[in-house]
Amino acid sequence: MSKGAKILLAIAATFAVLMVGSGVLLAASIARAGVVHVKIHEPGRSGTHVNVHIPAAVVTLGMNLMPLVLDDQVTAEIRADLGKARPAMAAALQELEDVPDAVLVDVQDGPERVRISKKGRALEIHVVNPEGIFEISLPAHLLGRIAREIA
């Protein structure tokens, strides 16, 4: 094999290692941060059917960029709307990540039902009513992040 071919082979191998390594690193970071899953199923042919998976890192990035979009007045209004309950809400959201698996809320009123549960590292919200089935699953650590923002 000529010297030029060896150099090209070394460059190609380095490029391949970088590409595979980047993919593995990206997959590991998504697996560690978790995924926000939104599922909407409205009955009937014309009903909306949505099934979306969003890496939690994208939500975290959005929360990091939010101060650039919202001015201080909007943030102050949000905090004022929460009132005296704000510290308690922030503490509850931060502790939710460490709560063992459990059903936190389970309410049924006729054909309507709301169930909020903690399973593993995720908070799951499941709503069933005549308008459809709505499910959201998100990593509990995102709630801790929200708590730090509102505290």
C-alpha cells in the first residue's frame, strides 16, 4: 500500500471513529436526560392523532433560552401569580424526582378520568374524557428545573 493510500485510510478511519463516537455520545446523553412523550388520540375519523417524542435536552435548552425571550416583568408576573404558594410548589416539584413510584392523583367523574403517577424517573399524566385520550410523560428532573426557575 502506498504512502498516500495509508494517509487517506488513516483520515477515513479517524472520520469514522469521530462519527460513531458522536452518535454514541448523543444517544447516551438523550438516554440519560430522558424523553418527553406526548400522545393525543381524539375519537373519530377526523380526530387528531399525535404521538411525539422530544428529547428532554431540547426542553432544557428552551428553558435556558427563555430569559432571552421573556423580559423581567413577565417573570415577575408569573412569580406574583403563584403568590405565597411559590416556595411550597418549588419544594414539592424538586422533591418529586426522589419520590418512589406511586399514583399521585387519580380522579374519576363519570366518563372523565385524570391520573398522575410517578413511574421510575418519569411523571406520567393520563387524561381520558369524551373528547379523547391525552397522555404526557416527562422526566421528573425537568420539574426540578422548573422549580428552580420559579423559586
